[in-house]
Amino acid sequence: MPILLFQLLNRVTARSWRVPALVLAAAFVLGWVLIAVFEAPGAEIKEPLGYVWYFIVTGTTVGYGDMSPETAGGRIGGVLIIGSGVTAGLVLFAELTLWMSKGRTMKANGHAQLHHRGHVVVVGYERGGLRSVIGQLRADPEFARTPVVAVFWPEQMPGENPDPDLYDVVEFDATAFDRACLADARTVLVMARGDDETVRVMLQVAAYLRRHGDPAVHLLAGLRDGGSRAEMAEALVLIGQDVEPVDIDDPAVAAVAIRNPGVSAIYHNLASTLDTDGTLYRVDVPEGAGEWPRLDVAIFLLRRGSTLLAVGESHRPNARFRLTAERGETVRGGQSLALVAPERPDIPWHELG
């Protein structure tokens, strides 16, 4: 029996806040009993709400004096409440302050458990690139309030999170994916220190998600070496058909890929112009060839196997190209077109109405 009592006592006192909390609870009950027994019938201090108010203002030593015990027994209960408030109450308040401070420190150092849903997790930390990606995301109203969590390698952030208003941080360890709420994320972007490491980390991410029911999380593998992109893309396919490679040297491309799942391949194909579906060509519209609605030109080219991508303002080598069409926009002689086609097209401009 003594052993059981000792174990019970040890369990109760294992947390430093439990003893002062028990002292306050005991003072609350004993004070209530003394006041209920000795105070005059109908006294406001004996009513439940009245007593709770008296306990709070007396235990915190505020003492408004709007109610107080009149009998010796009731005053003994008041003394107990004051004593417990001055001792156990202050200890409990100090423990609460330390707990709040510890929680803030743990969150700033990446050791806290987060509670996000529908957020973006970036595995790998490079402050400049991360801030640029977030800046691009915040410009989109749909992502203006989307939380971002950066999972960093221990040596990448020796101190506290330098940008707590932009993103939360989680230190990479055995529990990092749990603390970052990876299974509840909207998108996971892995941008490790090298492409090989990115593939290894993405394998860990995919395995973690499978263990948690394989949720529909958008997976982006950030690649840096364009020369080995094809090999890395094949390795990523083995990890999962939905793993999308993305060029992370350009933060704007990474942000677009986060906002629009599936489009990073378009950026890569346009940048490399090596896609098997076609190649990017610049074609000059002859001077004086005529003027046509942009939509008519696009349809005319589609019928001949070419896709109109952008319209340039002139034949100059550094002419500015515009991808998006304006209302009522026309294409005329003297401009240039950016086209995607299997081979350089020979366009019969005289057939364009």
C-alpha cells in the first residue's frame, strides 16, 4: 500500500505545475466549506458565483472589498485563500509564464509541434530563395494567407527563425514530418542541397505519406542541375507518378508550380526547347503582309500544326514578347511570333484572309 501511495504521489508531482494547482484546488474547496458553514444564511459570499468572484479577487490579492466573510470561521477560509494565492498562485503563474516562453522558444528554434492544415511545406532552407518564393505566393489572393513551413537541416539555421511573420520552421529529425503536419499539407516542395539529396528526401516524404493513408498532397522535387534533369525525373517517377520536378533556381517558377500543379513541365520544356512535342521558334511576319485579329492568326497556325505562344512588338532582336492576349488585339506585318512546332514552319501569309 505505501508503494502504491508513493507511486501515485510521484505521478501527481511529476509535473511542476501540479502541486500548486492542487494547493489552489484544496484551498478553493476548504474555503468554500468554511464560508458555507459559518457565514450567515443568504450571504452573497455563500452563493456559487459570489464565492468564485471572492476566491479570484482574494487569491490574486486584488481584494476589491465588495464582499468579505463576517465570521471567524469564514475569515479562516479567507486566510487560506489568501495564503494559497500568494504562494501556490504565484508559483503556478510563474510556471505558466515559463511554459509560454518555452513554447515560443521551441517554435522559433524549430522544435515545436505545429498545427497547420492546407499549408505549404518546404523541405530545405535557403533564406533568400524561400523569401522570394513566399513573396510570389503572397501576390496570389488564394495564397495570401496560406501558412508556409520550412524544414531545415540543423546547420542551416544556427539561431532562431529570422522571419517568423513569413514562415514557421521545423528542424529536420526523426519527428520533423510529424511536427510539420506533412500529411495535412497542400504542397510539399523538396529543395535539398543537391539533386541526389532531393531524390533521397522525396523518397522519405513519399514513404511517410503512404504510412499516413497516402493523402492527396502535391509533391514538388526541386532540381538544380539541368544537365541531369532527365535522369532525376526518371528516378522521381519510380518514387511516385505524381512527383513533379521543378527548376528551383528561379523562385518565380517554383511559386508558379506551387500555385498550379502540373505546369512546371511546361516551364522546363519552354526553357530547354527540347520537348519531344515540339520546339520553340521565332517567326517574323513580313512587312506589309497585312493585319489580322490575334485569334484568327492563332487558329490559322493551329490548323498547320503550330501553336502561337506570344507576339513580339517588332523584328528587333530584343523585341518584347507578350504572352497574354489583349481585347481586340491584332497581329500585323513587321511583328514577330513565338511558335511551338515540330519543325520550323513555313507560313503562307497570303492565305490568311
